Amino acid sequence: MKRLNLIAVIFTALLVATSFSTATAQDEMPPENAAKQDLNGQRRPNLLAELDLTTEQIQQIRRINADKKSLRREAQLKVREANRALDQAIYADRADETEIQTRLKDLQTAQAEVSKIRSMIEYAVRNVLTPAQLVKFREVRQSFVENMENRFNRPRSRSLNNQNQRFINRQRRLRPNK
């Protein structure tokens, strides 16, 4: 279970590192007061500043993301294609159980490949962090997850977007049972 939590930490680090690497093309760190917001307007932590990453660490993370970018895109494309094929099989004029099962297995295989690539990237990014940075990352991540959950559980007129909801649900599944 602890290994699963470590993978969750790495996955989150990768996602955040990927968003930062695409947001800042230069090798300079953004200003500490640069506000990052998710699609719902909630402030995201500025991990580059909070983790006090060195220029070398930032460059290493960018290289990791750049090296795996095409693999990640290709795997995500396969998931979308497999999902479309499954939908077509399900909603065909004459649904064929064997065809649906085949398309479902194709989708599961494609999703497993995406997870494998993400995990590889996350592990590589995790290896760039110092032990102190990893501890700080866990604290920031936990705070962010709690804020997202509080926001989700609060009554309101509009719902969270799907990406944020998936993030919250995944974090709940990855938590150890207390």
C-alpha cells in the first residue's frame, strides 16, 4: 500500500511538473507571486517556488517530460481511439458481445500503457527531488487535495470540472485505510 501511495505522489508531481514545464518555456523560474489557477479558478500551489528547485532540477524535469512527451501522446491517442471503437461496438445497430469484449480489452490495454508511461515519468521526476523536497511536496499535495475535497463537498450551484473530480476520486482511492 505504501508503494501505491508513493506512485500517487509521483503521479501528482509529474502532472504538476508537466503543467509548469509547458507554462514556462524558459529555464528561468517564474516569480514566486505568479498565481496559477485551475479551471475553476482555485489557486494551485507554485511548486517550483515552494520546493525550491534548482535550475538543474528544473532542466532535468523538463528533459524527462520532453523525452517522454511523444510516448505519452501516442498512448493517450490509443486510449481515445479504443474508447471510440468501444462506443461504436456498444451502439452498433447489431451489438456483438464478442466485439464489445474485444474492444473493452483493447481499451484496458491502452489505459494500462498510459498508466505505465505516467508511472515511469513520475518515478524519474521523483528521483530528481531531494528527500526534503519530497517531504515538502507531500505536504503541499495533501493541502491541495484537502482544499479540493472541501470545495467539492461544499454546496454550490456549479460542479467541479471532470478533471478535478477525477483527481479527487483518485486521491481518495490511493489513501491508505485508517
